[in-house]
Amino acid sequence: MNVSDEHFDPIPPPVRDWLRRTITSASQLEVLLVLARSKRWSSIEDLAARMVLTDDHIVELVTGLRDAGLVALNNGSCRFEPDDAQAAAVVSELAALYDTFRLRILHIVYDVVD
């Protein structure tokens, strides 16, 4: 497919569908990607400082990610720990695409039609 094709979308359908089903906001997506890239436990306080959000907002975002089976939350710390290999693969692909296609990905999250 050619980039000039009006139907070209650089985000593969499985990633696009997963985003629409799973991610509810840009903040939630950013927290997920920070955790997925670090691959270690992060305290809520450290994550809040890094994301420039309140601790309460981080807890809300991380709780949503935990409920989606993407993050472990334990005693005020969290880490990327997907329930299944498919989710891990999608998040890995999403992380690779995000720096280049950030705006397109955010359009998908917010269901914006280009």
C-alpha cells in the first residue's frame, strides 16, 4: 500500500483494535508505556512525579490498567505484567510505533476520524 493512499494507516489492525478496546485516555496510555519500557517496579509517587500527575490520578490510571490485565499493583508500587503473551506483544508493537505515530495513536484512543 502506498503512503499517499487515503486508506493507509500505519497502525496495524490488531494494535488499533486493542487500543480501542483497552485504553481510555492519553494519560493511561502514557503510564502504560512508561511501565512497559521500564520493566521494573515503580512507586506510585515516582510515577506521579515523572508524569506530572497527582498520586490519586496515577492510582486511578494504574488500577484501570491492572483491571485490564496489564499491570501488577502491590503496596504502592506497580509494574508492567500482562496476563497473556498477546497483550505483551501488542504493547511491545505499540511502544515501537508510538514515537513515530503518536498523533495517529491518540486519534485512535479518542476515536477521532482523520
